[in-house]
Amino acid sequence: MLLEFLRTIRNGNVQSLLEVSRTMNISMEMALRMAKELAGKGYLQEFGADCGMPQTACSDCPVGSGCQVLTRHWFLTEKGKAAIS
């Protein structure tokens, strides 16, 4: 499953962990745990920034209009690319 996660990131068809979770049919929490585990092992690297302003909620977000968007992007390290080659 971790290799599938890496392949999903490599393919570039997703822009967020929410999209990864939907693509892989797993929970958002599981996607975040997997991303953190893979980053901790050196397969992924994260870059991102917290948004300081409340955002209009996504149409299917249960939080509503009070959410704070966290922008996170992940990319494969050389180790990650080698693992799925």
C-alpha cells in the first residue's frame, strides 16, 4: 500500500492528501499517517504553508465555512523514486 501511495504521488494526478485518500479509497487520516511515515523514512518530502485566513469550505467538507486551509504538497525524494522504479 505504501508503494501505491508513492506511485499516486509520482503520477501527479492528485494535488492534496484528500485527493490521495479518495484515489486510494482510504481515510484522510490514513493518508496523512502514510505520508508522515514515508517522509520519516526519507521517501517523501513535504513543503507547505498554513493559510492564515479562513477559507470558503470545500463543497463536501463537514467543517463548513470556519475551516483553515492547510496547504501541503509532497514530492518524491530520490529514495522514493528508486523504490517504485
